[in-house]
Amino acid sequence: MEAIRKKIMPFVELTCLRTDKFKTGCLSVNLLTRLSRENASKNALIPHVLRRGSTGHPDMESISAALDELYGARIEPVVRKKGEVQAVGFFADFADDAFVPGGEQVLEKVTALMGELLLSPNTRGGLFLPAYVDSEREKLLERLRARINDKRSYAVQRLFELMCFSEDYATDRMGTEEEAQSINYQKLTRHYKQLLQCAPIEVFYCGGADPLRVERAVKSALVTLLRGEPDEDIGTDIRINTVEENPRYFTEELSITQGKLSVGFRLGECMYNPNMAAIRVFNAVYGGSVTSKLFMNVREKLSLCYYANSAIDRHKGLMVVSSGIEFDKYDAALSEIFAQLEAVKKGDITDDELAAARKAVATELRSAMDSSGALEDFWLAQNVDGLYYGPEELAALAESITRDEVVEVAKGVECDAVYFLRGLSEEGEKANGD
Amino acid sequence: MEIRKFENIQETLYTDVLPNGLTINVVTKPVWLKCFALFATGYGGADRRFNLGGQWVDTPAGVAHFLEHKMFDTPDGDNALAVLSANGAQPNAFTSNSMTAYYFESTQGFYDNLRTLLSFVSVPYFTPESVEKEQGIIGQEIRMIEDNPGFVVYLNLMKSLYARNPIRDSVAGSIESIAQITDKTLYDCHRIFYNPSNMVLCVAGDVDPERISAMAAEILPKEPGEVPQRDYGEKEGPLPVKTRTEVNMEVSAPQFIFGSKVFQAEKGAPLLRQKLTVNLALRCLMGRSSPFYARLYAQGLLNNDFGYDLDYSGGYGTIMAGGESSDPEKVISELSKEVSAVADKGLDEALFSRIKKAAYGSRLRSLGSFGVLCQNLAEGKFAGYCDLDAFHVLEEITVSEVRDFIANNLAQDKLAMSVVHPLH
């Protein structure tokens, strides 16, 4: 399953993976832009407003009816953050022609509808409909406010906001409430037109169709796209060092019964010339798998928490350890999280731990090859970083990573900030007294 | 071994029933790199009262889930989760009200991993110390889910719909109920519910069905055991116990679920047809292309989180629909208007026909997820049907069946609603 990449229009790249494996194909169109506090909410709002109605399908009901007719095809807005690059657009998945009664050509119809949604919105006087913008802005605000409902991810988000306060990375993929509140239909239409002209576009297809057929369908769907000067200022600033010499500590309170601890790290020197396979294996050894040191020690051996794992943002060179703990286990859990990192730095990694971590990374990458959605996300990330090897190559590299290579990554890793979300003071004391 | 080819969807299903009563379903998937295996027992959170040698036994809430956690401990001191992970598999497990399932996905060493899976699930090993330690870990899990508004809003709906059925309680139990669990409770429940005739093994991948059957026959107990008789309490009435349950928590906007109960059709083909009918009904009534959803979305009363689900356990089907809304009462009253309109005027034929196409496409999509495929096959085994028959049964369902279902099961008096409001 080889990825074929081709420039099909000015700064529009098409990546095609042809395979007969799946019964449903997928197609995505992503506009790339710099993640910023000023514009992130506008960018995030655009695909949602576009999904409300086009010239040919003026409201959601008519769009949904058209999708039902295409055997339940889906075209959904997607807003992603890849380091400090924001990618907004649509993701479609739909039945492959071979499984559709009557052999209808679903690909062309879905691609055309996606192009129509992207380029021919339902407007009045050339401007987005105020009703669509207002209601989608309110929904965006609801989503931004709803982040607090999931305390685990909320604690990670708050950590990044505080830890990276002076970096674009602090901004959520959906932007901020302040910016979202200031959006109106005129402002958003202006921004949309500019985005269409300047944003590099990544199109991805995975399914049974021949790449030439896909190219024809995509070109025909994007024929009215007018391109201006490309936005060159897209990429991620990687900070190698921590902001201060010692970690910064933050504590916040909410009415909850279980504490959430998030610990943020800079990956450090390995980001000068990143060995992605080694970084992934390091993460699996330390906290990214069920055989990891965090899982085996903090959770299983010491019962300090219900969950403890680490995750990497490879674009930005960050790692976060996320854990759910009793309020009074804070000191014990934190010192164990640090102690396990020290162990990795010292090369205190058994052969079994290393082998299991390599396998976990390779398995995850190979499993992605069996999911068109996972492949899409993998290739978007690769394309954003200008890397052109596939999951199989990365899996093979991971299998040969040595202990020294893992230690080499670990050595540069430094804690930058610690965030603890605990219960309200009086409730917290009560819970601790149990 | 029975081989069934489903030409319409290009799938082949191998089914075997071993002398010990175990059912094995294998869907062969050439070209795929990963293999998926799910080993499940028809024992879940709702199975708390059952007949053992002529005597009725009551167990505390949370045993099935507790057992799931403890099954990973093996007599030689290893943890099966770690053994599978070390061999490159991604293992996990879940307990629902009606099923406990252990599964893994792997891209290498499939048969080694399958051997581990079959072995650890069939050999119990508990000590008083390990049970006590687990009470701490599960206690944490219970606290965590109690903080989760999505869980609270769901459980309050179940308590509103049912008067006695054990599905009113959390599958994980409570801190108090799990404190009553001992190693003996676990051994007893394992012996009763983890016998091969009460279990199913489902596999998807580029595998050899004969080799899988042979391995299962070699590892698992030779005796079939019996499928235990369960009691879910006295039959529930058709109406909810309570129409509204509202609480306050730390959330940004009101979270709601409304729902109704469905009297379960007879196991086998009638049950599959009922499930598919209910799904079509919900899609027509409140799916993405329904007039109801489009109108309420445009009015700002619903957002993309809105969804619906159908679950069968404890002898009932439960319909649930919910999400986030500034005005849940308005949502449920608008839905009731739609239901009355369908009851009076019938369902729009054009809507029904395109909804059927969409339902077909959704099912086709689900075949791409081995986890969903295997879970559906396992559910089908416990409910007496083959899930892959759904594609042609779907074609047979008529507009009037769906209309009748809506009119009879979703009328206003059948619905209960649970809401979690913000604190401030």
C-alpha cells in the first residue's frame, strides 16, 4: 500500500493510498494555517458554517438527505492541531463502489458534494448567512466551555495553557472563548476568503479507486478554487529548554472527588534532529503502554492512581504525563513519576521492557494500516512535518531501536511544569479524611 | 464446522460448536495485518441473582466487573495483560450489563496470544490479599465514574425507567457493594458463568479457523457445564417509574438523556428484526437527516453531540437518546410532537427509503472495525441470531413496522428523562 503524492493545483497536494482492503473509502480536504490566538476560532468555525448549507444544498436537512442517498456517506468538519499548525476542513467516508447495490459511483458524488460545501456556501450578498454563523459560533462556544466536563483532558489542556503561555501552542485547536465571542458573519466571510486563497491544502484519499480517477474527481470538485499567494509562515517553533530552571507548579480547584495530575516535559535535545522511532519507543518504555514503567509501578505496584500514562507531541517536542489520583497521593505520585523518568535516563530498562515497548510501537503503527481513518491522520501529520515515510517503515525502525537510543532521548527530557486539579478545599479535606 | 459465504458483503463466516458447548465464530480477512480475538461470557452486571443447584443465590453489585479485573492475575504470578502486551498484542476487557469480554488485537504472534487469552480467562486465581488490593483500585474507578456527568445522567435514566431490574445499578457496583466481595464469591461466579457453553470466541483476521478450534478444544475444560438460570426481578410495567430525574454537577451546560424501555422480542430471528427495526425507527425520527434534528439544530437546541443508542440487557431493550441542550424539556416535547405526527399520518416513504440505504452503509462501515464485528457476533450468539444476516433482514423491514414501533414505544407517556444541570 504505497502512498502516491502529487501536486494537483497550486499548493494543493493529493496523497493517495490505493487498497481493496476496506469496504469504505475515505477522503479528506485540509486547509493548513498557523495556529494563533488571534485566528484559531475563526478557522475552527469555518468548516462548521460551511457544513450548514451550500448553493446546491441550502440547509443541513438537504445535505443529510443527499448523504443518506449515497449509502450513508459522511462528510464531517474536522479541526486538528498538529503542533502549531491548525488543519481545518472536511473528512468523508463512504461505501466503496464494489459493495453498493447497482455499482453506483459514490466517490465522484461525495467528492463533488465536498467541493461544493467547501467552495460554494449558501450566502446572501456574498456574505455567510448571519443565522448560520451565529448558531455555529454559539455551538463552538459550547464546545469550548464543555472541555471542563472531561476532567482528564481538561487537566492536560490547562497544563499546556500555563506551561506554554507565551507560545502559540497554548492555544486550543478550537481557539479561545474571547476570540469566538467576537466573530460575526462579515468578519468570518473575509477570513474565509483569505484562507481559501492562502492556505496550503492537503487532500487525502484511501480506498479502492485508481489514483487517476481520484485526481480527476478532486480537480473537478475544486475547479472554482482561486489561489493567491501561499502562506509561508506555517510550522512549529520547538522550544528545547524549559521556561525556568526549575519546574513551575500550578494548582486549581473544582468540585470533583478524584484529583487529576498533569506533568509537562520538554523533550529537549533530541528535537534538534529527531529520531521519531526512538522517541516513540522511549514513550512506550516510560508511560505510553501497559508494560511501561508508569503503568507497572505507579499504577500496578504502588496503587497510587487509577491511571497514569504519558503521551508525546512529536511536532512540538513535548511530553505530558496524565494521572488520576486521590488528593493526598499527590506527593507520592509525583515523586514516583519523576523517579521512573530518572530510571529511564540511567538506562535502568530491562530487556523485556525494551522488547515490549518496541513491539507496542510497531503494533500500533501496523494496526493503523488496517484503518483508513488512522492512515489519514498519520499521513496528515507526516505531510505537515514534510516527512514521507509510511507506518510500515517507521514500525520496522522501532523494532531495531536500542537501549542506548532510548536513553539518548530520555537524557534531554526535562520537566517544565506541573498542574494539579483538586477538589474544593473543604470537600478535598473531607475526601482525604475518608 | 459450518461455512457461510455472504456474497452481498463479500464476507465468509466459519462457525463451530465444540463438544464442550463453546461457540466459535471466525471471519477470515485475507490481506489484513491485524487479527482480533474476543472471548466473552454471557455474564454481566445485571446477572446478580441466579439458580445454583436448585437454590437462588444473590450476589452484590459489581461482581462481574470485579471478576474481569481479577482474571488477569495468573497462578504463576504474572499479569496476563502484561504477558499479552509483551508479546506485541493490545489487550483489553470490558464488562457490560449482559456480557464480560476479553480481547486483544495483534499484528504478530496471533496464536501465542490466543493461547494466552484462552488460558487466563479459563483459569481463575484469586487470593484474599489480591481481592483486597483490587477493592482499592476499583474504588478509585468508581469514584472516577461518579465524577463523570455522562455516567450520572445515564444511570439516573435507568433508575427512572426501571423499578427493580438490576440494570438500575452501576456495572462497577458501589464502594459498599464491592466491599462484600471475597475470593470465594469470585471463584463461585467464575465456575458458574465461565463454563464453555455460556461463552463465545469470535475472531477476525487472516487466520486458520481449524487451528483456532483445535486450540480452544485443547485448552478449555472438556465438560460443558450448564447455562445458569437468572432472575432479573418481577416483570417491569410499560411506563417509567419516574418521568424526570434532575441533579446538579460541574458541567458547562445541561446534559440530558431521555429514553424508554422495549419489551424484548423472542430470541433468534425475531430479536434481530426488532433491533434493526428500532434502529431504523430512531434514525427516521431523530437521525441527522430527520426533520426533527435539523429543526432543533438550527434553533440551537441540539448540537453535534446529540446521539441515540439501543441496549439489550436484563431482559429489556432500552432506548436512549441525549446530548447537551440549553432546554432539554423543549427537546423532549418537540420529539413527542414528531411521534404523534408519525402515529397519525405515518412515515414519509421517501425518508424511509433513504434511511434504509444509510443504515446499510453504516453497517458496511462497521465491518471495517474488527472490534465492532466481533462484539456484534458475540451479542448475536447470546441472543440466538447471526449478526451478518442483518444486511438482508434490513431489506425486508417495512415502513409500517417502523411506524408501528414508533407509535407504540416512543409515545410521551413511555418516556423518562434524566438531566444533569450546571451547579451555577
